[in-house]
Amino acid sequence: MPELDQRVSGLCGETVEQQAYLTRFLLDYTVMPLVGRTFLRGVLPTREAVRIVTGAADAETARELVAYEIPLSDDDDEPVTAPLVLGWTRALASGGLPRPDGSVMGMALVRVDTADVEPAPPARTDRALRVLRTLAWPFVETPPNPALCGFLFTGPDSMRLYLAVEEADGLIAADVRLTGALTALLAALPALVGEKERWVADKADPHCVHAVDLTTW
């Protein structure tokens, strides 16, 4: 399959806000299955779409994952909602794997025509989460900075975070470990990803303009 590597840069504010909103909404499905034994393993931000990465909870290689590319807007050019993205992803993950259009970062990539997919209805847990999120995590006018626009599990003890850093004119991919001094790392993260001397190119990842390795910080 051809590797699709059009790099994302210069994302507009509205796109960043939507990517961050979708990421926040879907986080629970990293620990709760989307369907059967299929979990959310990543949300990859692109310019006009979001790539929802699915696979088993213990998947360790890219070959075990599937990325579904879903447009950020509908036929009326209105932003798609997170519950709708969840419904489409759940419907796709519960059926047989469609023919991939290519690959990205070693994962099979399926470009989704949402007109051909009937979204799965909300589950009882989805409705419960909606109530709990609204009460425990209400909307605030001042979002976190930098905004978390995506993530990808890269190993049993590591993940890649996609952060919107204004000085970068795009997204910074920060590689972190999930053990160690997490409290200190999270407190320092906004400053660390803004340090240009840490920025390196990652030609294998089209979802960022620079990468930062914080796995040994």
C-alpha cells in the first residue's frame, strides 16, 4: 500500500479547536472498548480530516492498527460532531475491514465516505459519559494552551502527543513515557515543547511539523 505522507502545517484556529474537541471527547475509549475488543489507540490530526486509530488494547505494532480518515466537515460544510465521529468509527470497527486506500506510519489507512456509513447509535455508557463530562468537565472559554489535538499509543509505556504550538506554525509531536515523574513532566510540558532547540524533523510522521523526544526527561 502506498504511504500517504502529506505533512500538516499552518493549521487554522478553528481546525485546532475542532481537533482538540474531538480528542477530548474520545479519550474515554482508550480504556473502554469502542466495540468488542477494539479500542481507540490514537487520534491523528490532519488539515481537513481526523484519523481515528483503532486496534486491540495490547497492540504493539503499527501493522495491528487501522486508521479511519473521517472528514472534519459534512456536506453542508458544517463541522462534524464528536458523537457522530464516534458513531461512524464504531460502525466501521464492528464490520469487516474495508479495502485500505494506503498506509500511514505503517498503519492501514481507510478514507471514509461518511455518506456510505450509517453511524452506530449511542450506547448506554455514551449517554452516562455525556452527563458526567458536562458536570465534571464543563466548557471553559479559555482552553488549555498548548491544545492537545491528537495522540497515538506508541508502546506499552509510551505515547506521542500532538500539541498546537503557535511558534511552530503547526503541530509538535511530543514523545513521552507513561511512567516516571509524570506530574513534573506535565507541568513542564508547555515550556518544553516550545523550546526550538528540541525540535527535530520526523519524516515518518505527516501529522506534525516537528517532533520532541521527552522520553528521557
